Amino acid sequence: MRGDPGSRVLELACAEEPARLYVEADPAPPDDGFAAGQELRIRSIVAPGEAVSDPDVWLRVEDAGGALLLAAAVGARVDPPEGGGWAAPFAWREAASTCMVEETACGESRRGALDLQLSGGAPLRLYDGTSSAAGDEGAFMAYVEAARADLPGSGCPREFVFGLIAAR
């Protein structure tokens, strides 16, 4: 969820210290679950990535009652080392890609796909560079900015940039 179109800046304060959270999604949802003065809980998980200078990061933002408002990840893995649950009640899984292999500067690469599943529901497949309404009655917008699969012998790293945001 990187990129300038559809940017949303959340003005935050923690222990009287101001902070900003930039949420960038294209296309932007018509509305989101954030409101001025709202109490939020933010959880981030950072783990070493495949590239030494680039850690894998997962972010979860929820309201005071624990309802998911935003879940996003950037890294070489879909789930943190400790396992899934960071985007509950949703689960993300890497899916088999049928996209053709592309020659890039780092070697051969393949556009990947992710399956997004709401507890007990049918999975929604999102390919690299796509977005879709998700959840009960489209309560969320899901985005897969990048999903690059691992190819044997390629110098190209796996890469995932994806997330979802409450759309109401």
C-alpha cells in the first residue's frame, strides 16, 4: 500500500507526542473506518528480511474494541515468523501464480498472487497490481501492490506489498 494516489494522513498522538501514519491506496476507498478523536491500537511486527537493509514489516491498526481498520505488509514473506493472525479476521496466503515468467534486471521474475480469506469464507485471489472489495458486503478494500514469486536460480528477491483498509 505504497504510492501517492489516494493518500490518507492520520494525525496521531501517543503520550502527547504527535505522529503521522500515511495510508496510500489506489484506488482509495470512498470512506474508511477512521474518525477524528478515535482511540486506536497500533501493532507492528518487524523481522529481518531477505535483503539485509530491508526488514519485513507487518502493521495492524484497530479501534479500541479490537475491530480491524487497517492491515498491511511489506516484505519477502506473507506472514510474520510467529505465524498468521496479524490481519484477523482475515488471512492472507501466497497462491500459485499462472503468470508468465518475465526477464528483469535481476533475472527471471514471475508476478505472483495472494489469496485473502475472511474467516470461513471463500478465498479472494488478488494478483500483483490489483485491488478489490473484500469482506462482508465490501466492508474492506484489499490491495496487492506487489507480489513477486520465488523462481529457482533467479537473483530476484520475493516481494510482497499488500494490505486492506476498512471501507466504511
